[in-house]
Amino acid sequence: MKRRDFIKKTPIATGGLFFIPQFIQAFSQSAKKLFSHKKLVIIQLKGGNDGLNTIVPFRNDIYYQKRQNIAISKSELIKLNDEVGLHSKLAPLKILYDKGYLSIINNVGYPNPNRSHFRSTDIWQTASNSNEYLQSGWVGRFLDMTSSQPYHAIEVDESLSLMLKGNQQNGLAITNPKLFYQSLRQPFFSDVLQNYDDTHLSEHNLGYLYNTMINAKSSAKYIYEKSSAKSTNKSYPQNVFGKQLKTIADFINSGLDTQIYYAALTGFDTHVNQVNKQSRLLETYAESISCFVDDLKDQNTFEDTLILTFSEFGRRVQQNAANGTDHGAANNVFVIGKKLRQSGIYNELSRLDNLDSNGDLKYTIDFREVYATILDKWLEVDDRKILNKSFSKLSFI
């Protein structure tokens, strides 16, 4: 029985799964198989990474005509095939590419794209249409369907993004498990929990807040005790992103019962002097990812981990007057894992002589097709219920 089928046949309530007696034995015997705890690590390149200078069509004259000051010459690229090359600062990804651990999906976007950072990020995080406003994220809805514990989805940040907020269940935002645990042991929280009055809280609609506090406190204890048992000795890059990935690696390698992690690398809004700025950021990304993958491989956890990297939009094909690029639409997505069915260049780049009315690359793959594929084939849940619609499945896993 697959996980999605087990969930369908098991009673579900707001607080999680209620197992009536006849299900308990079956669940105990099947839990390890059903809940294999495959990991999904989601990374956002915030600001709108310029995908056209990341995966470069060096054989295309239009690329060089429209980017006379910022185009990357063929000699500076890492050649992937006869048509496209990888930005030189992504050399660590070429190693993953050669091993069959990287799938590059081009022209990923959605109909009627929005070029606002905030709005487009919301669209990607909620899996909504461009004219639809949802109050829950697609990972949050995954928690609603599958989980009774908030620590099953963790964002390594100070605050929780919309992506991890569900209708009944939210994930957790954590940067330091020890500090998170200690903060919830303060006298204030203990006093509130000890003086809980169900009638009083219900009158003021505070029951939800109380339950959230209870869940957070128990989660903090579990995460701290579980993750403190094992810490990597790998030397990650000394930057915020490197530290985020180190924390996630510690969580995964400790056997933490978490399925989805979320982290971000900021700074990709390259309107001015793009070349050097993007180079530094791509180097940070590639070095940290390489260390992260090596860490997981050393602990035999890479096989059950899938890494998805996206940006809220790409950039315009035409460079601007400030040697940068402005907000665009379709972009490339990276999927990294040991169990890829189709690695390498997944699909051809969009044509540069057939742009949309704003001068942007046309999308050929809806980003929700990527989500649907991961939900269905990797996490083994009903993607239609989480995404509120049926989307075609891709073949990268």
C-alpha cells in the first residue's frame, strides 16, 4: 500500500490522524514503509536570478546582440553540450551534472506572469494562478494532509514563509535548535501552559494559539534532543546560506522526522552591474550545495534527498542601461538527487527570436508541473488535493 492510499483509508482530523484500534497494528507494521521519510530541500534564489546568464546559449547570436556588455563569452563557460554552457562559478554543479545528479529544467513559469518580487514569490509559494490569492502555501497544505507535527516541515530562517503555512497546520521557522528550545522554556511560556483554561480560551478564540504553543514546545524539545546527537564536521562556506545548509544537513543526518526543508539565498535583483554580483552569488550557491551533497553522501542520506532550486522569476533578455537586467518571467529550475530518471538538460531553452510582448522568455513548463511531479512521484501523496488542480507530471524522477 502506498502512502497516498493509506492516508485515504485512514480517518483524518484537524489535529492529525486518529487511529482506531483495528488500524493500530497495521500502522505499526507499515509505518516504516509508508512513511519512508524521503526528504525534499527547497531553495529559493531570491530576487530573480538571471537564468539566461546561468545556463547560457552560447551559439545564439541574439543572446550576444541583446547583452553586449553582460553576455558571457563561450571561452568563459563550462560547456554542457554544443548549444549551452554553465556559468563558470557553477563548476561544482558540473561535477553533479557529470554524475547524473542534476536535472536542468528550462523555461519554467506560469500563465500571465507577475513581475513583482512579492506577488510572484506568493504565487510560487502557494501554487496559485496569477490572479488567485491563497492564504496557505503548498507545503502547508501538504502538512494539513499528512502530518500532526509542525516539525515535519522546517524553514531555516527567523520567520515562517507563506509556503509552510497551512489551513490547519504550519511548519516551523528555526535557525538554531538550541536557542529555539531554550526560548520556549522561558517562565512566560510555562506560566501560560500551566494556567490553561479551556473554557476561557475558547471564549476568546485562543485555543488555536494554545495548541500552537504546545506543538511548538514539544517540537523544540524533539528537534534539539534529536539534532544535538549528531553534527557534521564538514567545513561549509562561512556565510548565511552555507550555515543554513549545514543546519539542514545536521537535521537530515540526525534522522530528524522532517520531510521538507526550506532555505533561501538573497541578492539576485541585479538591475545594476549584474556580472560581478551574480558571479559572487552563484559561487556561494554552488560551493554550499557541493558541500551539502558531500555531507549527505558521507552519511548515506543523499539517496533519499531531493533538492529543488527556483527563483521567483527570470530576467529580461535585453540588458538595461545600467549593465544589469530587469524583471522577467520564465526561468530555469535545478533538481538535484541521486535517483533522477532524467538528468542533464531536461528540455531546450526557449527561443530568443520568439519572446513574449514584454521581451521575456516564454514559459513552456508550468512550475506546478514540477511540484505535482515531486508530490506524486517522490513524496507519494495526492498532488491534486494539495495543488487544487491536476497538472501534468514530468519525467525527471
